[in-house]
Amino acid sequence: MDIDKQLKAWAIEAQNAPPNSVQRQRSLTQLVSLICQSRRLVRPHQGQFKGFYDDIYAEAQQRLLLYLCENIDRYDPEREVLQWANFLMQKRFFVEASRDQMPTLPRGLERSQVRRITLDTLEKQHPPDQLSGRSPSLSEEVVRCIREDSDGIFRTTHIVNKPNAHFQHIALRFLAGYSWEEISQELDVKVVTLSSFYHRCLLKFAPRFRDYLSM
């Protein structure tokens, strides 16, 4: 089966599974992994975003993958998945990522706030009664969950052949405001590899975060 057919199959399987179910989670994880492996996502034109190219591409890719997972029901099986994904990258996520990664951030938005976006999406999956009266913020509680790592799973989940590049370290660095480029230089791992690994881990550990937040 060629990659376009595989992607379409995973997308349709995810659509047919109940929201927040293990089946949907599994299908979305496969979909995201295959998109990353395809190396067929569009990139900004060379010369754009000088000095920020890799960070902007990684940020745009991460936003895209989160969007696809949260909005898979909007996918039209008449289109190829990569056609849909590349349209979104060009028309939306390069623009959004460039606004957040360039030195001047709009509307007083701080970099620390940008870093929390990916984990803040978990809030949408919790009923309001579970969140009422919670303090500190949901994002801070998820960060605490990652930092505590009670069973060591976040520290032992790492990029292949890079035990120091584990999810706990990458997530805490990114959410503290370090850029992908800074983390890349520290760990000697490509920016796109870091971003893709981070996103796949968020999908993988989403049920664990939800359980922690429900305690």
C-alpha cells in the first residue's frame, strides 16, 4: 500500500473511532508518525525567516499535527491527507509560527505562554466540572506531572540512541521557553526530530496526563 493510501486509511479509522477512545488515539499516533516519516510536508521558501527557519518549521509542524489530531473529523476522504496537511501548513501554520518565533511577539504574548499551547489543549478534553476551582493552572499541573515522573516513564522514553534526549528533559526545556534550536544544540539532535518526538510523546502520554489531572 502506498503512503497516501496508508495515511487515508489511518485518518478514516480515526474518524470512525469514538472521540478520546484508545482506538482513535492509536490511529492518530500512526497517522502522525507516518506523516513525519513521509518527509513530504512543505517547507517555507529558502531565505524566508532568516535566522529562525528551523524553529518556525518545527513550530508549524507541531501546530499542524496537533490540529490534525484535534480536528480529524473535518478531514474529507475525497482529498489526500498530505494535500490537506500541506494546504494548512502554507495558509495557516507558517504564518502563526512566524509570529510566535520572531523576536517581536504580537499583542504582548510572552514566549513562555507560547510554549504552553500544546499542553493547554488538554483542557479542552476535560469537562468543566473537573477544572472548576483548580489552582494552579492546568498547564502547571501537567508540567508537575512531567517533573515528578513517578514511575520514570518520561525519563526512559527517549530518541533512538540518544538516552539523554528523553521526553522529560525535552518537554521541561521547551515549556520553560527554550527554543528548538537551543535544545537541538544542547542535545545534538535535529530540530525537526525533536519536535516530532515531542509531539508523538504528547499523544502517547495524553491518557496519563488526563489521569493525573483527575486525581
